[in-house]
Amino acid sequence: MNKTRYILTGIFIIVLLLIPQLGLNNYLFHLIAYSLIWVILTQGLNVIQGYTGYISIAQASFFGIGAYSSALLSTKLDMSVWLSIPVAVVITTLAGLIIGYPALKTKGHYFAIVTMSFGMSIWVVMVSWVKLTNGETGMPAPAPENLFGIDFSQRENYFYLIAIGVLISIFIVYRLVNSKSGRALITIKENEQLAQAVGISLIRYKMLAFTVSAMLGGLAGALFAHYIHFINPTSFSIDYSLNTILAVILGGSGTIVGPIIGSFIMILLPEYLRAIEELRLVIYGIAIILFVIFMPRGIAHLLKNVSNSLIKKITNKK
């Protein structure tokens, strides 16, 4: 299975590198790039939701904090975008630490309510603090400066930055999950009382999960801001947090592949249903319901079961 995983990982990386060279039309290229930004966002959410078992409705807020922090640093303070992006990630990580400590003192739906309240508060700040954020009018976010003679204002070149962000996020989650800390998170998800009984510090590991979730949300937001070159509060509302939760569930909670699949579904499906106009939302809703009913553990788990069955059949024939 490890060999298969390495082969699939290699194929994924090769596909990422080839996408800008395929001559895709601007619309499809944009959707793929945006979906990959969402992969970073949902990989972060998957740490707290899929592996730790806590539903956070604040992921879009961390997405927004990362985007606004990098945009403000690069426009108001004339900071290089190459510096503003990592600084924005640090700011978002600190925000995760600040909100995570009191929020993780609660459990279940109380935790969801606390994170939702935080998300609403951040969105109100984005809309109301006009002197800083320009409110609903929005604000610009410049492209990164040329580096090694490469013009990153061109989307084809910027795409590689997004691809690097995706690979970094997957690497972080993979290493975390396959470490002692990852095993502690999964134990907390399965049985908190048992985890505490065997000496696992609940608040320590839950804070770790929430902070990593915020950090990757901030990375996604910073990359998004300088990819679009413009941001406003619309992209960071509670609706987007709920959509990220749905993306993780549809793709497969607690898997690396799940957020990748779920992100592409949540971005591509609504867009390709636009042609139907009035029936778009109805069909979209029905499709989501069918996904949940027939694939309750997500598409990644279904694909894993199918592949395991095929491997067994092939092995038995031999």
C-alpha cells in the first residue's frame, strides 16, 4: 500500500506541475486554481474536524484574516508580498491561539457556537472598520514582485505558488497525523475520557489541532488575496465556513484525499450548474443530499473500499 501511495502522490505532483502547460481556457484554469486554494483551507479544517472531532465554524474567518493581513501589510506598509504572506500566516496562527483556548474549553455544539460567534465578529469587523478594510467596497492586494526573473503577476506563474502551498499543507497534515500527536488527536476524537485516562493532555492537543487549522486557513487566505488581486468581506462569511465543513464531509473526514475531492466538488459543481439557472440550487441541493445518504463516510472512503476490493480480487485470482 505504501508503494501505491507513493505512486499516487507522484502522479498528483506531476499533474499539478503540468496544469499551467495544458492551455486551459481562463475560466477553467481559474476554477482549478481556486479549488486548490480551497484544498489548503479544507486540509486545515480537516485537522480539527476530521482527526480531532470538533466542528469549527471559523475557518472562513481565518481565511479572511490571512487575506486581509497580507493585503494590508503589502498596501498600507509597502511590505514585500514575499514577506507579507508568511507574516499573515503568523498573525492568523496567533489568532487561532487566542480564540482556540477559550473555545476549546467547550465541547460539541457549544464549541461550534463559540467558533460561529467568532466568525461573525470577524466578518462584522471586515465590513464595519471602513478606515482599515474599506468595508464592503473591498481593497486591492498586489501580485508578488518578480523573483529570479519570473513575473508572478501572470496567473500561470502564480499557480505554482498555489501548488507549493497545497503540497506544504498536505505534507504538514500527513506528518502530523502520522506522529505521536496525530495518534493523540485521533484518540481524543474516539474517546476523550479514555484519552485523558492514558495521560493525553486534551487542551494541549486540541489547541495544536486548532492552531494548525488556523495556520493553513491563513496560508490559503494570503495566497487567495494575491491571486485575485482584490478582496472584500463576501468571501469570508459564515456561509463559506459551512461550505468548507461540507467539503470535508463529502470528500471524507479524517483522510488526506478527502479535502482534495471535497474542495473540487464544492467549487466546480455549483459553477457547472449555472447553465441551468432556476434549477441550479435545487439540483445542487439534491446532489449534496444524495452524496451524504449514499456515501456517509465521504467519497475517499468509498474509493478506498473499491480499490481494496479490486486488490483482493486480483490477489485471489493469482
